[in-house]
Amino acid sequence: MTDWKTVDVNLASQPLRNRRFFFAGTGTLAAAFVLVTALAGTQFLKYKRQEKEAGQALARIIRLSETAQREKAGWTAKVQDLSGKNKEKIDLLNSLILNKSFSWVEFFSLLEQALPASSFLTTMTPEQTPAGNLDVRFKVVTQNFGDLLQFVQNLYRLGFKRVLVTNETQLEGQMLSELSASYERMD
């Protein structure tokens, strides 16, 4: 075997000092790289875990929302079914509530204010509309045409709408007139 001697080419003027500085710089850079990599890795793992938890929470919320939608659809179907079965009862109760909410005292008080002193009502037929208004047909006895005209003007002044005289008949010095009007309560 031949012994070959390696040639050590060192061009540095102070090789030991330059070598130590090089290893120190390289070691410092390697340590900084390892430290930064470790910190970045922990941050990456932390946000990866948070992303997984947020995804699970979102999936749970979506499941709850879907369950709520199914329950809502079920309850809506039940309400519509019961509403269809009990429509007559519901309509009756709604009409009773509507009738109870109408102030008859206020209506008759306004009608009394509108009548001239020498006039009086003989018949009255009220009919409530679904909108809560009151359509009224009545017969009134007045002394002359002026009283009838005054009565119609008073009805308009007190808030009655669509006042219409449909018939007039002379009876023994008095006038019997048929009227229709609509009363809208103003709350």
C-alpha cells in the first residue's frame, strides 16, 4: 500500500482564528434557524389545531341548524293541518275578538251627535267588514229636507265615509229616508 499524504492548502494568514469564527458564525446561524423553525412549527401546529376545532364547531352548528329547520317544517305542517281542521272555530273566534274590539258606545254616541234634534232612527242594520269597518244601513225620520241634509253633513264631519241616501218617502209631513254609510274607527 502506498501512503499518500494529503496536501493541506490553507491560504489564511491566521487559520485557527478564522476557523473558530467561521464555526461560531455557522453555529449561531444554525441555532437561530433551529429556533425560528421550532417557533414557526409550534405556531403552525397551534393554528392547525384551532382550524380543526373551528371546523368541528362549524359542523356542529350546521347539524343544529338542519335539525332546527326540520323541526320548523314539522311544526309548520302541524299548524297548517290544525288550522285547516279548525278553520270554522278560528274564524268564529276571530270575529268575536273583532266584535269585542269595536266600540259600540262610541259609534252610537257619534250617531246621536249627528242626528238633528227633531229627527230619529227607525231601523238600523250594521254589518262589520273583515277590515274592522262598520257598514250601516238605517232609516231616519226627519221633519224636512234641510234636516236630512244636516244629518248627512254631520255624518261626514264625524268621520263616516260613503254616506249615500238611497230612498226618500214623504209621510204625514215628515220624511222617511234610507241611508247607508261606512264607519271607520280611528284609534
